[in-house]
Amino acid sequence: MHESRTLARFVSELKYEDLPREVIAKAKDLILDQVGIMLACSSLPWSKVIYEYVRDWGEGRQESTIAHYGYKTKAENAVFANASFGHGFEIDDHYLPGMSHPGCIVVPCALAMAEKESASGRDLITAVVAGYEVMGRINKAIAPSCVLRGFHAMTSVAGPFGAVAAAGKILKFDPELMVNALSIAGSHASGTTEYDQGGGSIKRMHAGMAAHGGLRSAFIARKGITAPATILEGRHGFCQAFADEYNLMEITDQLGTDFRVVMGAGFKAYCSCGAIHSGIDALRKLIAEHGIKAGDVAHITMGTNRQGVTHIAAEPTDITSAQFSTGFGFALTLLRGTSGFKDYTEQTLRDPEILALVKKVKVELDSEVDSEYPAKRAARVTVKLSNGATYQEKVDYCKGVPQNPLTREEFEEKFRGLATVVATTERADEIMNTVYGLDQQENVATLIGLMAEREAGSGTASKCN
């Protein structure tokens, strides 16, 4: 009972000094990962459309900066763009136990509000931790039921809660104001996963919608709008509305002492739906162990869970659907050895060799894998060769999750590879060092400045690269 109030009190009362050293270090990594993603994805066609759309709203108050472009506008407008960038290419972090993508919403919101309020690096870190715990725990409470119903619970449905928690922390909301803000955020929950069937670019906006709604919730709560203090647990509240089955204990269990979402978040190694990643790792193992070549393959089957059977079996008709196509990800892995930022393009979508290989891949329900879901996002891959040989591999934890983490070198290589899509190597290293030293900074202005193009001035926009 009283889960909404308990969560609000946690956010309001959380202090930097409460955070264990390892939580602070992990929060810095989560911020750095998302900053690199925002910078890289700002260059993508749909991101440019979103940026121009925000420009059409007008500058308004110059409160927060849009990543890469350096354009300053109202905080809500900036996070609409930045969060959309952060979720723009299936490379953002994931909290698999909650089937959640907190980083693309929480980090842009915390950055925007920290800039607006001239907050310190410690304030930023604390807001990020609060947002992750709120969003991930709510996701865990409704998983997997909400997702199986077709809602985009990972991002746009639960996202407003993470956004408003980060904002409310920066704004120093007391528990009563925080519960109002959380409740208002619940009315912004929206979005389905039909994109995994029909493609389109709307998914790229889901994080932006959630972030924008979350910040609006904070600002309007501060103005005096009120809402029910039972938004999560109520008879007509969020959990019962969005899930057939839910567990409210997941929201409050060891809250404030066990930072399970921050510590349980993983970093994506590939630019595809996370449900495909264990399968890619299994295929990579088979290729390495048996010298499998694309031309040798007769058929590949990936065994997955009940959600994956439809979620990652898209027909690759555009880039979004290709990123939700197991066959496309496998074809890239076999033919190019990679499945990264530069691999999902209009050119690869038309590559006849890739498309021919896609047709040889099938996704099916695996009873063992399904029994472990959603605690694990495992995959079993079976490759049959033209000569009749058959090889099989099961991977329980994909590369990048805490049970199979990226090395420090791999993590920093990922950041540099993304950041240098629009920034120099020298600036990428400056950003990295600045994030690692956030707890020593009295103002986040240095980091914000590094995230914008050098020639971009306050209130002006640089060219779209």
C-alpha cells in the first residue's frame, strides 16, 4: 500500500551522500553512454526532422541546450529533442529485469534541468539515480504483462515517471509535491509496439514524448495542479490499467538501500532490439568456433521467449523494422562481422546478399528460454549448414549486461565511436573526462558546452551535418 507516496518520498529525500561509491561510478557511466548516443543519433534523418520541428516552436526561454546543435530553448522542448536522439537507433541502455530503457529519458531530463537550474555534478548524478530507480522499478512491477499486451512499456509508457523523478529531484520537490508530479506523469503514459511490425520512425519519438510529458508534469505540479496520490496502486491506477498482472512490491522492495536498477542496467553492444543480442552473441560464438561462412548456411533458427516470437521477427522494409529483424541482424553478423551504428543503412536494406540470408533465418518459441523470461533474455541459436552439419549455442546473458559486462576498453571505445560521429576525438575525450569528474563540478555548464558544436552560440542553431 501507498507505493506512490513511498516512491515520492524516496525521490525527495535521496541525497548524494546516500549513494554507495559503486552506484556513483555506474551513474557516471550511464550518463556518458547516453551522451555519446545523443551526439551520434543527432545526425540521423529522423533526428534532424525532430530538431527542425522543435525549432519551429520558437526559442522561448533559453533554458536548456539541444545536443550537438547548441540551440537553447525551453527545457521541455530540449528534452523532446535530446531524448528522441537518445532513443534514436536501438543503442541505448536497458534494464532487462524490468524490460526498461531508462537512460534515453532520465539522462536527457536530468541534464536539461541541471542546466536550467545551474545544478552541480552531484545534483545531476543524484537525479539520474532517482530517475533510474523510479522508472526501472515501475517497469519491473508491470513486466512482462504490459509488454505482452503491446504497450511500449520500456520507454513511452513508464518513461514519464523516470523523467518527472529526475526533474523533481533537481527542483528539490518535497514528498507531497513529488507525489503530485508522479501522478500527473501517469496521465502521460502512452505508446504501443506496433512499430516492430510495421516499421516507421515514430518509435524514435517515444522517449521524447515521455521526457516532454515528464517535465511538463513537474512544472505544472509546481504551479499547483494536483492529482491522486494513488496513481500506481489505485483501483483505476497505472498498474491495473496497463498490465493484467503486476507486483507492487517490485516498486518499494529495499528502496533506498538496493539501487538495483542503476546497478542492473546494461550497455548495448549492437544497434538492434535488445531481444536479438543474445542471439547475435550465440551466432558469433558459433562462427568463431566452427568457421561458419554465410555461403555455408542452409538455415538458422533462433529460439526465444513468447514476446520475441513476434517482437523480433519483423520483415525488414525500413531501418526500424530491420533493427527488429533477427534475420537482418544475423545476416549483418555473418556477412560483415558487425551489427553497429554504420551497418543499418538504406544501402544494406537493398543488399541482395543480406536479404537472401534474411530468408534463411526463423524465430521460434523455445520452451526453456521462455521459462527463464523475463529474468533472462536468453536465446538458443541453431545453424544448419549446406553440408548437413548442425551446430547449436545458447546464451543466457548478452554482451553488455552486468552478468556479461563490457570491459572498460570496450565501453570507452563504444562512447568514442558514437561521439565522434559529430565530434572530434579530442572533444570526445574532454566529454569523457568531464563526466568522470562530475562529482567535483559545481555546475554542469562545462559538460553542456562540450555537448554542443564549438561554433554554436547561445540561442542559435548550427547547421545540420
